[in-house]
Amino acid sequence: MNKAIFAALGVLVLVTISVVPNHASSFLPLTRVFLNGVPTPVYFNDGDSFRVMGGPMDGAKTRLAGFNTLESFGAVHSWGTFTMFELYVVAKQATYNARRGTWHCTSDLSEDTYGRTLWYCPDLAVDDIRKGLAHVMSVDEEPGRIEYIRAQRLAIAERRGIWAHGVPDFVLTSLHAANEDPTRDHTYNRIVSTVDGHSEPWEHDENYPECTTVCHQDTHVDPARVDAVTRQLREDQSLVTLLANIDNLHLAQAVSRYARTDEMPTWMSEETAHALTAHLAPIKASGAFGTITTVQGACHLYVPFNRRFGIRRASCLGH
């Protein structure tokens, strides 16, 4: 290559450097996301959270609500015949999928318990869930958005992504050891239903050693029998008024919850819960739910938050 070409390249390099902003985003793969209608550059650090890299909210950390991708800090999830590494690969695919698109998100700018702004990005959520790269998740016992649930049902039926080698009744999304926060009165792990995306607390008092694999034991009830009992309640004329304001998704969840635990969901009023329990108790006693079994569900490798990244990264996560 002659000196003239070298000189031209040198000028090009200088010009390029001069127009690139002095910002960390210069070295990150950025994605265009419309935040409340404003096109904004963001950096997806995993499939369900990003940092805003420009505009009025520059630097803000976010969490995408209504769905969840698996942990991407290491190989920590397993269920069915999946290995932890295989589900780790799917978690990484969710991150890359988010980075490749252009998405539309809305928020009232409320925050989660970690100080992250909560955003709803339905186009990204449905795309991820439909591909089996994420699952529906509410942070309480309310079912997830119906369009998300429909996408998940299709993904499960087609055994896509995280459902390819098994479908637990609940996904174990987070682990907390009892000694992590001595100020707490109780400790719980979060489990999320694969039927409708609602969360339930798995309360415990265990101090998990680092790199321990913890598995949830699913109390499994035949979904077809749950559906049959749900229809039976709908057809009971004495319950028409009681159930008038409860849609089928909520009612099926309540029936399943009672079959598994003899409890009602927390979203239900005390009066309704008492009346519905009176109807479900003899139905359960009659054997209408069939054999209720306990099977190993989803597992999760426990690593304290401060040991997941950097030089203090736990040895079981690799390097």
C-alpha cells in the first residue's frame, strides 16, 4: 500500500475519532428502543434489562416487566433433561435477540425494589416468549398478560427454546439464603407458574452454601382435571353471582392453587375465598383431582449476588 493511501486512511481515522462521542456507548452494541415514543439508544446487558445510553434518561437502569429471561451471569438453571449450560446458552440467545431488534416500551417511570425503572415492552416480550427465550412472569399472584400467556402456550406446545427438554410446573427464578439479610423476618425464593406466569413465594429458613444446587419440588395436579373442575364450578348455578367477576384464567388458577395447597390466591377477597373453599373441599375429597404427585421441578445454582461478577466471581461460574 503506498504512502498516499496510508495518509488518506490516517485522515479517515482522525475524522472518525473526532465524531465519536466520548461515551462508554462507543464500545457497546446499542439498540434503538422507543421509550414512551422517543427513539433512544440502549444497551441490553441481558434479555430483560437495559441501560439507557442517551437522551434525557441517559444512564438510567431498567427492568422489563411482565416477562423474564433466565440468568445470564452463569450456568445456573436446569430442569427436565436440560443441563445448566444448555439453558445458559438460551439465556445468552435472549440477550442477542433483544439487541437485534427495534422495540417499543412504555412506563410511568415507577421503580422496582432495586431502583430500576420498570418498562413494558410488549413487542419484545411476545417475540422472546414465542421463541422460547423467555417466560411470562408477574411479580405477584396475578396472572400475566393474556397475549404473553398465549405466546407461551404456543412455545410450549412446539417445545421451543427453554421448553425443548421439559416443562416444570414452576420456574425457580431467584434464590435467597436466610443469612443474606438478617433484617428480614422471613426469606423466600420466587417460583413462577408456567401456566399463567403468576409468582408464588417459596418461604424457607435455609442458609445455602455457595454453589449449592437447589431444586423446587412441584406438587403436580393434572391440568385436564383442573380444567374439568373449573368448568364444573362455572356450571353450578349457586355460584353464578359469586364467580361473575372472576374470569376463567383467575378461576383456573384458584382451583389449581386449592388442589395443590388447600389455599386460595391472595388476590381473592376473604369472603369469596371462604365460599369457594366450601365448594372445593368436597370436590377434592371426592378424588376429582386424581392423584396429586410431588416431582422434582426447576433447579437453580445458588451464588450470592456479590459473587456473580468481577474478581470475586464464584469458582462454579467459571471465568
